[in-house]
Amino acid sequence: MSYSFNPSDYVHKLEEAARAGDWTIRYLSPSSASTRPWLQRLAPSASTAPSLYLSAGIHGDEYSGPLAILEMLAQRDFFTGFNVTIFPILNPDGLVRGIRENPDGIDLNRDYRNSKSAEIISHIETLKTLGRFNAAMMLHEDYEGIGAYLYELNDALSPNLGNEIITAMGQHVPIDLRPEIEEVLAVGGVIQRKDLILKFGSIEDRPDWPEAIYLSMNHTRVSYTTETPKPFPLEHRVQAQIAAVSTLMKALRKQPLPS
């Protein structure tokens, strides 16, 4: 069954859930399809609480990420004890059209260096005001995916964390176990920094930074980009995304916090 994403309806539900959970709601530059809210909530012990960054909806044909964020917000205690910043719907114009790019044909997740799109220029301007996070996770989907996989840029937490996250996702969708994913070496569904360097050279020297590289250069030492397989049922993909976030949060609770 095909799925049609309505950004205005989504934003309305998101704002309702955020208000009910005492989140601060702010806005990036608007799009023609809807506003672009972003959310922030600090723990009571904000100075010692782990700080987590989440984003979704940067590609308009990827739905499980925004829907997972909405479901997490509906679980009132899900983020308890964390300082959390969420950008849940970065590309409403793409989402309403069901296309990867924005209406100008720009892949927003390749626009974080020498940015051209209003969407990412606004996002970066906001990020510059936010300082550093202990970890970040970007929720994505693979249109032709045969299983879940992820990109790991982890310079501070347990080196086994990527395996733990993909195992949790595998409780809901299959794991992509191919030795090469997107032409990059992978082990058990995990693509690590060293594998990306083998393929691209220094990833920071790429001319087309995705969000993960921008964040790793400026805001965090730990970032994960999840990829759920779009051919599988949407609810299973949503639950896989939630499991990934939950596993990252569990690690942040247990381990010394990276800066």
C-alpha cells in the first residue's frame, strides 16, 4: 500500500505532542508545504544530562524517520533525563511530493558545504547557535533497501555500539548483511568511518557534505545515520528507527559522555 505524507497534518500532530510534553517549539525558514518546526527540551539536571540531536525528513521519499519522532514524542517519558534537540521535518516540500530532493532539485543531504538551498542555510544558521551534542542520529531510509544498515562516525563511545544499534533495528526489519553496501565496505550492516575513507578518501574533504559530516566537523564526535529498507512495512520501519534511538540513548546513559 502506498503512503502519502501530509506535512501540514504532520506538523499539527507534532506541535500538539510537543506542547503536551513541555517542549520548546521554534521554526526554521518556512517552506511552501508547511512550517518547519524544531524542538528542544532540557532535563531538570541539564548541566549533567546527556545531550542528543535527532533529525529526519531531509529526503522527501523517506517517511519512517519523521513518523518515528512523532511516536517517540507521544511516549511522554521516552526522552526523560536527556537534553534533546530535534529537527523532525527538514524537507516538507519534498515530503508532500514524495521526492528525494527539494523542488529545486537539490539533495539537501549533500548541501552542508557551500550551501545553496534556503532549507539548509537556515538549518546551519540555527545549528551555529546550539553548541555541541554528546551524540547525533539522523533517521533515513533506503528506497531499494533489502535490510537495515547504518553509517557510524563514532570517535568516543563503545566501538561495539554500531553493532548494538543494528541488532536492535533487526528486531523489526531484516539487516542488510552484504559485504558491500552503496559501494562501501560493510560488516553486519555497519559502515564505519574507515570504510568511508577507503571509498572516498578524507570524508571531510568531500565537496558535498551530508548532515553527518557537518555535525562531526562542528557539533559532535558521535553520529549515526540509520537506513531502514523502504520495501518493508512502514510500521516495522518506524519501530526499527525507534529501537535505534533507544539503543543510542541507553549507551549514553551508561558511558562517560563525549564532548
